[in-house]
Amino acid sequence: MKEISGRLDIELLVDRFYEKVISDDVIGFFFNDVIRLDWKVHIPIMYDFWESLLFGLAKYHGNPMLKHISLNKKEEIKSEHFSRWLELWEQTIHENFHGNLADEAINKAVQIGDLMKFKVAQLNSKN
């Protein structure tokens, strides 16, 4: 295992993570059936997202919260879905990387997941 040191490592991490997600029984259906992602478009966006978060580069210019709110309108995102997303993310990192940026990638994912879980739960409780 090695430390996350640049864009190629981010690409490896994101690619391996989404390999797990696509075939996952708990969350795979969101990506494959509910929104039917165009993976050729989505994956490079995720490279930019994580590279921006971990290296402080301004490559990502989207709003992931709005994307998840829109998804939640199509299919309710529950706490267990966020937990599974984080579990797969942590697994992928631990299988491939170690060090400060690997830990930071996990911490950022926890923060993102907690915020999204809170916001989506608020929306779901209003319905």
C-alpha cells in the first residue's frame, strides 16, 4: 500500500470504489436503475471532486447536495444507504492506501455523509 500522492491515485481510488458500488446489493440500484448514470461523465467529475477536496485544487464546480436531494425525490435515500456508501469508501481506501491523505479522504467522506444524511432526513420527515 502507498500514500495518496496525486491525480492518478485519486483515479485509482474512485475507479475501485465505483467498481464496488455498481455491484453492491444495498446502493448499486441508485446508480444503475434510479438515475442510470452515464459513467463516462460521472467518473471524471468524481476525480475532480476528490482531487479538489484532498489537494485543495478548484477543479470541481458542482453541488453534490442538490444532486442527492434530486435523487432522494426519485428514491428515498435512507441512513443505511449512506452507511453502506461510507463502508465501501473506507474498504477501498484501506485496501489501497495508507497515510494522512487516506485518513483525510475517510474523514471528508464521514463529514459529507453526515451532512447529506441530516439534510435528506429533514426532507424525508416533511413528506
